[in-house]
Amino acid sequence: MGGRIILRPLAQIDSPILEILKQGLSQTFNCSVEIRALTLSLDDAYDLKRKQYLAPQLLSALRSFKMEPGDRCLGIVDVDLYSTGLNFIFGEADIGSGVAIVSLYRLRQEHYGLPQNAGLFRNRALKESVHELGHTYHLSHCADAKCVMHFSNSLADTDIKGTGFCKRCWQRLGEER
């Protein structure tokens, strides 16, 4: 398979989660994964009224960095993201450019006043990263609640689904690659 995945932390992100994502994404997509830190001001994407960051604006910034044909780029942030018409999002992808973004912010138990659970957090981060990168390979949302491409409207949805693709999505992924 051609191409690689470039993980782009857009601000300070803990190394352990980046390494877990690197390993998990490499195994899932059977390609090389590189971590290339990028210090990028998120200020332009901040909506003062909502106290959130507009994901499409951050995707636009990511698209401005050169990639080789077949590469995918996944921006990682630890801020609250939203997209027009939605209260919040875990991530978003721009299918045409091969660029996606994932926020770690709402994936932590602590965000909801619950005790920290590092294993659950890592699992959620990997699922959402695989999901958004799946969109960059032209996969749409899947009706199978266990498939990683199933839409997550809440963390309960994320927790139910697996980290892998169902048979149908796996076949479609093979066709796109």
C-alpha cells in the first residue's frame, strides 16, 4: 500500500498518546506513520461566544502543508472542537485532501467529572483517529454499531464500537487503497 500517515500535533500533546496512535494506526492501515509536531496558533479558529474551536478552519490550516501523493494527515488537538450546525465534534475529515483532525478534549473521563481512565482514553483516541482517517479513504458512516466507521453522536457510541473495520468497510478500504 502506498502513502503514509502523518500525525500532526498542533500544540503540546503528551508523547505516550502520540506513540499509541502511531502504533495503532500503523497496524490498522498497514503503512508507515510519522509524528511531525507543528506549532500552529489555534487563535484564529477560536469562537469566543462558544468557547470552542472551529474544526474546518483548523483543517484548512493543515491542508496548507505539502504532502506527497497518497499521504494522509491527521491533526491532533486537545481543545473543544465544533463544526457548523453541531454542538461539538470528536473529529472531522476533509475527504478530498486526505486531511483530518481529532480532538482529545471530550475523550477523557475527567471532562465529565469522572475518575481518570487512561486505558479507556487511549482506546477512544485510537477509535476516533481510525474513524476520521477512514473518511480520508472515502469510507462513509457504517450502520454496523461495532464498526469503527459507525457514527459517534456520544461517547457511549464510541465505547460500543470496535477499533477495526467491519468486513464491508474493510473491503471498501482495500478498493480505495
